[in-house]
Amino acid sequence: MITDPIFYRLFETSPETFFLLLGMSADLAAATAARYEFQALEFKETAHRADGVFLPKEAGLPLYFLEVQFYPLPSVFADLLTKVYTYLKQHDPGQPYCGVVLFANRGLEPTVLTPYLPLMDAGMIQRFYLEEMTELANAPLGLSILDLIRQTENQAPAVARTLVARAKAEIEDLALRADLLEFIETVIMYKVPQLSREEIRTMLQIHDIRQSRAYQDAVKEGMMEGMKEGMKEGMKEGMKEGMKEGMKEGMKEGKKEGIKEGMKIGFAIAKLAAEKKSATEIAALLEVNVDLVRQVLAEIERA
């Protein structure tokens, strides 16, 4: 069974897909996605967690809270609003917002909507049904990948092969392409659980890009650049830590510690990338921001 996290991973890897879902054109979706940061949020002093939040990078834009619902939950809209209002209370009570719920099918939507109708009528809560999405000719890649999730076991492999070919042809960024191909693999693993990953790769004609000579050479040649980026980040953190702890050497010691930490991070990212880990997995393992990991991987590719 397809689970919620797989959707959040798609929106994290290809954030413009979320805005395509909202009905934006491909160009507008890409431009809008660049103005947001996708995060999973834990709320202070509560048991609430929001797995999909698009935080605006500039003032005046609405927050987007995403809920993916693949099983019946009568309180889904109440849960969504609890997270929205908790965030507003802890951050900016005047922040505009939009809550989005993606249901697997219309039958999973609660039958009693009376408390939420005014917000729905105002467009502050929007509902989408994966089963009712129509396949568009020449749809952007992200939207086509989302459509893959609703395909049957018999249909999915052929659709996936087409998406693999498109990803190879359309995505120049090696790290992003690897993430999208891995995502397509994962969907097929859910759809056809009796096949091994290697069998699925053979079926989809996927060659793991992280095992290619070009990628491995890029990893090796980009290690110094990766360390440089890691050192920059480490220096910032080191300076903050130095000031906070009130060390005698202050900023001098902070920088020194930052350089040391940066070198460790740079080497660690390059090593995990060589082990075929995705940017999201590397960030989780090293407990660093995924954007930093992607930045290092991008520098590796350009080297």
C-alpha cells in the first residue's frame, strides 16, 4: 500500500508538483516553488507534527499546509486546522494560509463538513482526489509522477518506464535525476512487492546513476569543493557556538571548530553520496539541512 511519506518525499524532491496540483501552469508552478521552502515541522510544547508545509521565503505569501489521506479519518480537517492555528499562534497570527488535503479517493472524505464549509468556500481549505485526477497530455514530469501512484499494478510498470525515459531526457541535474528515479523505483516497489529492487531496475531499464563513472569521478573531484561548502557552514556554526559558550578565544576558536566540523561534513556527504544515498537520506543520517546536502552534491556535479 502506498503510504503518506512517499507523497511528502515527492513534494520535497519536486516542490513544483504541489503547485501544479493546485492548478498552476508549469512556468508559474516552478516560479512559485522557488519562493517557498518545504519542511516537516514539530510544534513546540505540543504533540503535533506537520509533515508537509510550504513556508514562504518572502512576506505576503500564504503558508501551505498539506495533508495526504489514504485511510478514513473523520477528524482530518480538524487535525489540519489544529496544526495551522498552532503554527500561527507560535509564529505569526496574521499569516495568510491555505490548507490542502489530498485524498486517495472521494470516499475517504468525511461526510460531515458543516464546520469547515466557510473555509472551503473561501478557498482556505482545498480538497483533491487522486483517483479523479485526469491524465494530461504532455503534463509536467512531477504531475506525471504523481499520476503514477494511482495506476494499477498492471499499468504502473509501463507508465514508470515512460517516466524514467523522460527523467533521463529532461532532468540535467544528476542529483535531482537520481532522486526522481529512486522515487519512481519506490512507487513500483509498493505496486509490485514480489519483485526485488534489482528486478525492478531491470524492468525499468534504470542504471543507478550513483554507480556511473561520471558520478563517481564527480564525487572524487568534488570532495574539495564539498569540503569548502561544508567549511563555510561549519564556520558559521562554529562562530555561533564559540560566542554562546563564551570561550576565551571567542570567534577565533569558533572559526577553528567550524573549519574542523566543515571538513567532516564535506567528507561525510561525499562518502554517503558514493554509497548511493539520496540527499534526503544523507541529511537525515548527518542531521544537517537537506538544502546544504543538495548544494554540496550540485557542486560535485559541476566539478
